[in-house]
Amino acid sequence: MSISKKVRCFIDDYLAMYESKEGYGIDTYNKFETQHAMAEAKYLECVSSLYRCSLISKDNVIKKIDLSLKRLENIAIQHFQGTYSWGLGFSYKEYTSFEPFLITSSLVLRALQSIDRIGLGSNDIEVKAVKGLNLWMNHYTINMGPSHDDTIMPYYSPNLKEPIFNAAAYGLATLKNNSSIDFLFDLDKSLKWMYSQYIPNLGWAYDTKSNVIDLLHQGYLLNAFLDAYGGKKVEDIGVSILSNFAGSYCFSDVLHLVLNEEQKAKSSNWIRKVGLYEIEVLSKPARLWSIGEVLVFVSRMTRDVSCTQRWKYLSNDLAMKCIKMLESEELNEKEYPRHYMHAMHGLTEYLEMLRSSSK
């Protein structure tokens, strides 16, 4: 069986399973089945991608989108009157199931933009999502201070009042693509500041106080800046970041920036010098959704005519890693919609890349 046929089989099987369960499933942080807005966003990205490369009929994709939008409305949070936001859908730590999160709301809005771009969007839901994210940017923000040119950044959630980089970048980049928005601050300035927080040759940390560089977060950030600035702007940065995570046997999931000699002495992990910095490579293989989000980025880079075709070789490797993890009975990823739908988004973008390159 060819690689494209194998990928297509996995996509068809997992989307059918997701649909039969109406999006319900457990989560790493919640063992009770619920619907997941983040997984639903990735589902919409998948069907949009399949439609773009003519692998699904218009009637079929309309039916799938309609059911998906009903599920999204069912779990939407009206945090601001007349608007939609989305969160985890379950209680986590001190946060209730009604706590909206910036990253989830941004992923949903981007997915709504994707179906809009193929001419099959739902204006009412997208308008409410845009209004929700717009009000978020005008209410839940922090001034980073004079040392950061008084840049305004959004909070992660109403009760987690920190500007977490991956969520902030994704939210800003998603709204940048909606020209009808009026902001109380300079969105482009905030996005450029966020881009400038890149640690040379390493990536972006979790926030201004953290030394953690997480693969899933790098995937979100790279896709956000690809949306905002195009492939040429992020190509060299993408190569540098992903080369740090790519090991001989697997991708690593997390790197730590070495801050002092004490941390270095206590570590039982590999310490590697990268440019002016040292990093601690944790012995933690990349999770499925990390690989899936990175595959989205790499496959999109391969389709970008301004970028080198070297991305295609990495996309082949990442697609096979996704399939291997999905086949693993030990990992049992089919129980976790947020995980496997990130992988499905990666595989559909990969399949779209294969079909476009064969034309």
C-alpha cells in the first residue's frame, strides 16, 4: 500500500470514529467522557483540508461541517454577552468547566476561518467567535512595561492572568487575519514583540519567566507566525527549532534552558550547547499531539513555493511517526480526541501536500 493510501485509511477511520462518538472522549486531565472544543477545531481543519484537495464531496463536507458546528455551539461559553469562547469543557485544578481559554478559542476561530475560506463557513458562529476574541483582547490584557516598549499582551484565561506565548501568538495571528476588527492596542506591535521573544537557535519559552521550551507550543507558535508572516519569514527559525528536538531515535517533547550550574549538576539528562546557550534535553518522547501540530507546520511549509523542498523529507518522517503512535496498543490514543485530532490535522495537511506536489 502506498504511503498516501495508508494515510488516507487512517484519516477515514479516525474521522469516522470521532463522528460516531459525536466528539466525546476522555483526556489526560479528565477521565470522564466529554466533548472537546480543541478536538472539534482540528476536526473542522481536517474536513476543510480534505475538501481543498478534492477528497470529499461538497454535500458530504457540508453535512460534516453542520454537525460539527452544532457540537461547537453546544459547548460554547458565552463569557461576554452575545459572543462565543471555548475552554477545556471540564474542571481542571482551580478552573471550572466554564473557564474560557485563549488557545482553545483561537484554534476554534482559525478553524472557522478555514471553512469560511472554502466558501462553507457559518457567519453567525464565526461572528460571535470573532467578537469573543476581540473583547478578550480589549479586557484580558497586560502591559509588559517600559522594558518591553509597553507592549500589550493577552492573558491565557480570565483567571490565569499570564501572557503564555503560544496562546498569545495564536490569538494575535488569528485576529490579524480578520480585517474588520477594531482594537484598543496595536496588534501588529504585539505580534512583532511576541516574535522577538524567540531565543536564537532554540525557540520560544513558555512565558517571560520560564526556561521550558515545549514541542507542542513550538508547533502552535510556528503555525501562528506562518499565518501572520508567510513561510520565508519562519523557515530558518523552524529549521533551528525542530533540529533541537529531533534525536537519533525519536523527537523529544521538552527542552529546558540551562540557567545555572546547579541545574546542570543535578541533571541526569543530556546537556547540549546551542549557540550562546546550553539546553537540557529531557528523556521524554514527543507526544502524539506535539508531532501532529509540527506535521501541520512542516506540511504547510512544503506547499509554500517560497521555501525549500527539504521540508518534504521531514514531513514523511513525521507522518510515519504519527501512524506508528496511532497503531500502538500501549498508547491507546484512540481514547483521547485532543491527541488524535491533532494527528489527523497533521495527516490531512500532509495528504494535501502529497496531492499538490504530484500535480
